[in-house]
Amino acid sequence: MKKIIAFQGVLGAYSHLACQELYPDDDYMPCTSFDKAFFAVQNKKADLAVIPIENSAAGRVADVHFLLSQTPLYIIGEYFLHIHHQLIGLPESNLDEIKTAFSHPQALAQCSNFLKCHNIAPSAQTDTALSCELIINNNDTSIAAIASKSAASLYNLPILASNIENTANNTTRFLVMSREHTIPQDDGQKFITSLIFKAKNIPAALYKALGGFATNAININKLESYLLDGKFFAAQFYIEVESHPDRQAFKNAINELQFFSDGITILGTYRSHPYRDGHA
């Protein structure tokens, strides 16, 4: 039976492309926002959600990081997608007359050098592919969209400039979210475990909380902080570590983390993608 994979955006969006590469034989559910993609899985309208979390050039996707601290879903996988942005216009447009570019804020940030060089003003929209529909509706030859080749093909629009991203190795990392907390068996390979914790409000709490990972030789790949309830003294942290919960070193590190935190939530354990080691 085919699975239903939820994603934020419309057909032709980069999240849709990631879904197609990860699950080529399944069905896809476009959602207008990240939280609706999460809710689709929570409410059993979809089986999984594929969600972007960070980009090599533009950094983290802030909305997703806050959702991760609130969702009951679990992370069961990661995927890295090379992103190549196209400047897409109306059939009558040409590059010299483009004054404004519509796209998602992440895409605009990833193409900032090109936009500055051509004196094109960025205009933030909710989605890359949807921006193609917006320029059709505006019917203004001075407005273009930044989106994928797939989006240009879907909307039958010409590409005015190809591969306009700031860096050639422009890559977005996606997480696969599920209702099921499935942990793969530890076969000695590299795993990533994502978790959230709140550090105690005492001196050096964060330093001591993370010390267990250092003393047990566990690499921390990511550390992100959130303010809780608008208070500047109460912080919650999202971390990703290279380990598996069944390993004794991980158990030792978690025991120490528990001593200096006010609660730990394991968001998921999943295989490290080969991209991390330069194999993709």
C-alpha cells in the first residue's frame, strides 16, 4: 500500500522534490504551512512528513525548530537535497527588465548575491513553486520567481537565469517525521539522536549538562537554544548527537544530562545520511 507523504508547499517545491527522491513510489500531500504538515501526520491524514530544517547557506528554518519543541511526532530519518535555484519569468519577460523576485525567504537568502548584482528586490512569499503562480496572476513582466526547474516546467514558464544560488554546494537538510517512535537496531553504523532538554537555572548548568557527551566521546553535531514563555532566563535546547540509545556511552551521557536538566525529550534516532561523510 502506498504511503502518503506530507510536505509544506505546492507541487514543484523543493520539499516536494525531496519527497519524490526519498519516496518515489508513494503519494504526496501538499500543505500550506509546516504546522499543517505536522498535523496531517498527527491526525493520520498522512503517514510521514518531510520537513526542511536547515540550509548550508541560509541557516536554520526557524519555524521548524520551534515546531520540533512542541510536536508529538518523532524523527525517523534525514535527507540532504542539493538546491539549484532558477529565476523564472513570464513568457514575455527578459532578465534586464526584472525588478522584483518572489520566493520563500530561504530561497531569497540563498540567492542574495545574484539579486544584488542585478538590482532585483526580494519579495518574501510562502513558497518557492507557488511564486510561479503568483507571477502569472500578477501578469507583470518586471516580476520573476525563484524556484526549481520542476516548478518552471509545471507552470510552463521560461527560465531567465539558471543556478543563481550563492554557492555551488547549496544543500538543504530535511527531516522525516512519523507518529511511530521506531528506533533502528544498532548495527555499529553511525546514528544521529535528536533530543530536547531544559537546563536548570544554575551557574554552569549547560556546561555540566553537556559534559557527559564529552567525557563519553560522543560528538555533538548541533546545539540550538529557545527562550521559554518569553523569559530571557529560561532556555530550552535542541541537540543532535552521534550515538545510539542502546550504547553504554549514550546512557552514561544521558544520566549526567538528567542531573543538570529539568526534563529530556528524545525526538528520534535515525541513521546518519551518507552526505555527512561526503558519499552523496
